[in-house]
Amino acid sequence: MDDAARRTYADPQEATEKGAEAVAIVAARCLLDRVVFRRLPKATGADYLMRPLAAADANTDSYARLECSGIADGQETAAGRLRDKIAQLARYPDGGAGRAIVTRFCSSPVDIRSRRWP
């Protein structure tokens, strides 16, 4: 990593959030065969919309919400955060089905958890 990258991600919380979003988007693509196509506004219970990879365009009705979350090395567990994120999706049921993906960055190994709602 060079100095410009260090300055860009000098805020560990911001780096954790952006890293977790990147992991979740790649996991959605590689493990769930979904592609993220839209950022959602605040108060929707999730960060993004995703659709099946095979769908021709983003105007399909078979989309799902994606909630991403990251944890830096510390006391909180990925399982506990995942429960919180599933509850967050549930608070906005009109948004449709969704998936939460939580990444806990620690020395070794990195812990990635995923769960569907409902």
C-alpha cells in the first residue's frame, strides 16, 4: 500500500465499511449468482438492490435487498452482528426479501457470514 492509499483509508471505520461492502458485492456475485445494480437510500433497511445474474436487465421484479456490514478486530462477533442486520431488514418488510452479509476483519481468519430474510 502506498502513502496515497494510506491517507485515503486513514479512517479505520471507513476502511472497514468499504471493505465489507466490497466483500459482500463479490460474495453476492460468486456465491449467490446475483449482481448488485443499485444503491438504496437511507431508511430502507439495506444498502443495495441485487438481481439474479441471468436477468437481462435491472427492470426485473426478482430483486432482493443486500445489507452489508463490517467489523474490525474487536469484541463483537459476526454472528451477533448478523442477527442485528437480519432484524434491520425485518423492520422494513415492504422492501421485500433480502440478505445480510457481515464480514469480520481480524488477524486470521476473516469471518464472513450470510443469511436470508425472510
